[in-house]
Amino acid sequence: MTASRRGSLLLSLAVALGTPAGSRAQEGAGGGESDYPVTARVLIDGAFERCEGIAFNGEGDLYVAGNAALWRVDTDGSVTKIAEMYTNLGLAPIGERDILMADFGPTNRFNLGPNADGIVWRITPDGDKTRLLDGGIGDPNFVMVLEDGSFLVTDDATDEIILVDAGGAARLFTDAVGHPNGIVLSADGRTLFVAQIFESLRPMVTSGKLWAVPLEDGEVAGLPELVVDLGDRAANDGIALDEHGRVYVAANGYGQIWRVDPATTESVLIAENMPGAASIAFGAGEFDEESIYITSTRTGKVWEVHVGARGAPLHR
């Protein structure tokens, strides 16, 4: 099963789109021009069968991982292939121009069982590829760069989040959250938010839990705390943080984007009718900086959703 086929399976488990119990839609707090949920604008339709990773590099250029390749995207939705990969998982900016890309590699646990051939690539805008992590992880999914140039990478087929230092050495950072997918760091660096996508793989049972892992001096300092549960069919995928410290969660199984305030645990339905909503990135460069951009593991579309807030600064 490829990463994109895995996305289709997640959607088949979500029998119908719907609003998770205990959460609600409300008037938009960021922007105020309309009530949430808002209608997403389609930026890309037809270029990809399915896509997942999305990120802006330090120059404000938009990149999308789709059809087992990395692509640059223009504001009109046109795409240019940069480099081919085995799969098309999470992206993160690193340095001023480059992109990190998670890649399952030749095999994956979803159809072949345990493995250790996952890859994290560093890719230039010209398509030059360097393996920053080659083996030592099974199925890397989401990547996030830290202030010192190291990065965290999740393996959603296991319970592992791996830390890779600037020299390429990898070690287990934490296995406290089951099947971690999207991760984001709080502005003060004291909390790592983790989206859980599965409860189990066999049988495959999806999850809607968002966790807060306490940190001290960059290391795990306690047990994770549950921030919110969006529902057992949510299949939480990518997450992003805005300038106000609120976490945006792609509920892949529901085809929705939720905004969660960790301080109050209030959950607001931001947008819906987005089958396979996967990774999220705040706009940069010539793209709207007060919008989020979302990929789809089901349709290959890329959407733009105005949220009236900018993203929290990212380490590169």
C-alpha cells in the first residue's frame, strides 16, 4: 500500500462526513468577515491523483508532495516537478531555500510489515537531493525543523518520534503518543502538540486525539496530556500553529479543518467538505499570509482557506 492508497483507506473508514460530538462551529474569531465554517477555495485540481506534504520555503515559494514527487506551485495553481521520490509524505522548510521531505522508501509497514528503510530528503529548488536520514526509521510521515537545525520526524505506523541532529545522527525522541502524525511546537518551546491518526493498525482504527507533550530544555519532561478528541473517525493528519497559539488540525476522515485553542480546549470547525484533508501550511510570499493551504490524500486537490491570522514563525 502506498502512502496515497493509505489515505484512501482512511477515508473509507470514515463512513460519512460529520461534526465530531462535543465540538461546534461558531463565528470566526480571526477576521470576522464571515461565520465559520467557510468555503475553501480550490487552488489545484487535476494535477495530482493524491497529495500530502505542503510547505513554503524561506523565499515564500510553495511546494507540494504529490504523485511520488516534489512540486513547486505558482499562485495560479500551475505546478512544476522538482524531484521524484518513492512516496509523497510530509514537507518542512529548511534553510532559506530548501525543503525536507519524508519518504517511506521502497517498503512500508502498512502492506509489508516492520521495516527500516524510510528516508528524509533535503531537496533544493533545482531538484538536488541529499539523504539526511537513510534507514533507522520505518515510515517517516511528518517533519519539523528545530531551532538548532535538528529536526523531528514522526512514524505514524509506530509510536515513534525520531530526533535527527544536524550531523545526521538519529535517536528516539519519544514514543509516548500512539501513531503520531502531525507535530508542531508551541511558541515558547515548552509544548509539542501531536496529532494521533490511529488507535491501532490491525485492525485499523482511526483516532481524533490531539496531545500536548511537555518539554524542558528541548526534551520530554512528562506524560502527554489530551487537548481534545475530535472523534474516533477524524483520523487526525497534519497540524499547524497560528500567531495566537491556536492549533489547526486536518481531520482527514471527516474532510474538515478544526481550530483548537489549547488554553481553553475550544474547538471550532473552520472548513469542511474537503475529502482527505491532509497537511496544512500558512501562506507566505505572494500567497495570502492569513490563509492556510491544505492538501488531499483522496482527491489530489489543494485548497486555500482564509482564517484571518498568520502562522507562528517556523524554525528553518
